[in-house]
Amino acid sequence: MTRKTNTNLNIRVVGVDLHSDNFYATYDTIDGSVKTEIFPYTKESINRFLAVMKANHVKKAFIESTGSYYYPFASILEANGIETYVFNAFKTKNPDIDKRDDSDSAWLYALGKTGQVKASRLVSPNILPLREATRLRFHIADMIAASKKRIEGMLWRFGFLARNVSRRLEGKKFRGALKKALLGRVDRRFREDSLIVSIVERARSGLVGLDIILNELETLEYLMRRRDVVDEKIRKLAEPFMDKIEILMSMPGIRFTLAVAIFSEMGSIDRFPSGRHLASYAGLRPTLKQSGRKRRYGRTSKKSNSRLRRYMFLVAKSAMRSHDPIARRFVDRLRRRGKHFNVIAVALARKMLCIAWILLVRGVSWRNIRRIR
């Protein structure tokens, strides 16, 4: 059996181990040797590094996705015609027992030269602002969910029967009534609400500590205002890509916010040769362990783009509740085989992501899926 690798043996490459103050570079020279050199991480040194790469006809660069300080460096390399590839740091562990920056750059050079570890191209600078905005939006959404749980938890601990408060806090009218109740006032629209009435009674009786809940409620409303501002920014940033976002929105379980988030994490679909490569990038492909004649497929790998994985899991759970015939047939078939809910969700997420790759490549919507299966 032959192993297909994306080798660069006939192309001059450089492996770069980046830090916030300097970087080591191991690169092919024009005379056929391999050289390792250290550069300060400054604009002047990067320009000198680019001159060295140009003089040695280096065409590709391989770096690790550690921290965020590799973005400016990688962007400059791309702008100067050097194809830049990013390794997942989990997959590039150096087996050498000695941890040195020069050996790390040489290791990255070797991985890039032989193609033994897959690397990804950078996301287009046009898509990067949209990606950052959607990541911020989901971060705020997580903080909102945590704030709701804190409010509900505090109400229970203060002795109130706070059923479904987390869900109700999304409503502006309920938040206003709760705020008044914590101050000992009754909102006329909630005079029959047992929770609001009991809070008002306890507040008027002098219950100590309700101001803590009031402070958390104000924090929640601040986070919701931030979410609305970011949502408006996302709508503006998404306008140039609406044709692709609408294709994703045609799929079951995907609305605008999730469609934008999925698109921004994928970037240009040309980065992925196939849907399987995209599924692997998202960590939705089963791992394979082979020894001799034994082959065992294990769990999906989390050494991947965890955000895209999360988004597709949300899509799959929503699609499982939908009435879409394609999703329903797939889910029912796995249920008849006795598969667990999470196993079905991951399998459906992988299938839908592979189909999304086909839809985006061909520029067709989900309703045309029967023509491309």
C-alpha cells in the first residue's frame, strides 16, 4: 500500500518557530543546504527575512498556530508571494527530548518538506474580520447563558421557586418586571405571576442580598446590548458573502447567525480538496488506529477547529428535530442500529458538513441535494 503525501521535496520551504519577541527559521538555501537562523520579531527584521527568502527562492512557509502573534507574520508572507501553511500545534509535537527553538523550527521545516502532517492555508484577510466578529458574538452568548444561570441559581438559593427563569430572562418585559420586583415594586402586567409576587413580598420585608441579583441582572442586560451591537456589525460584514451564506442557510438547522459562523470558520472553500478534508479540519472524522491486520475506528479527534465542530454539532441537533426528509432518513437509520444520540449527532454533523462543501463548490442550495448525491 502506498501512502499519498503532499510532499514539497522539489520546492524550497521554510519552517518558522514564532515567539512574541523573535523567531527561528530553518530554510532551504540556493546551494542545496539547510540553514537555521534567528530573527527579532520586528518589521525591519521581517523585511530582512523576506529578502533572504527571496534570494533563496523559498516558495512555502510552515508555522505553528500557537497564540495570535503569528497572524501579522503570516499575512506579510502571503502578501509577498510566499504560500503560508499553518500546523495544528497538537499534531506537531517534537519527539526530541530537548526543547529548543532552533530544533523546533527544523522540525516544522521537516514536517512541511515531507508533508507527513497536514497543514491549512490562512483564512482570507477579507473574511478574517467576519470570523473575529462571530467568535466575539458566541463568546458574548456564552457569557449571557452563564449570567442567566447565575441569576436563576441565586433566586433558588434565596428560597424562590425559580422554574424556567433562564429561559424567561430573554424577554425584555420579564427582565423589567424582575428588576422592579427586586426593588419591591410590582409590574402591573405580572401581578398574577407567583414568582414576581413572592420576590416583591420578600423585598418589602427587608430580605438582605437582593441587590446582588439586581447587579447581575444589570450585567445581563449590558451583555445583551453588546450582543445586539455585534449582531449589527456581523450583518454589515456578511453582505459581500451573502451568496454563500444563503446556500448554508438553505440547509436544515442553519439560520443566519450559524451560517455566518460556519462560513467564517471555513473561509474560502478552495482551501479544502474535498468534503472529507473539511470534516477532518472540523474534527468530525473518526480516528483510525491500525496495527498489523487490526483496524479500529475510534472517536472523532478534538485536535481540530473546535469552533466549527461546535457549530456543526448545534446544526445537527437542530436538524434532528426538523422534518427534512434527508436528515430524518439518516437519523432513523442510525436509531434503528441502536446508536446513541451524541453518536447520531456527530455523524449527521459530518454528513451535513461534507454536503455543505459540495453545495458551496457547485453553488447550489440544499433543495438540489438529490441531484448531487
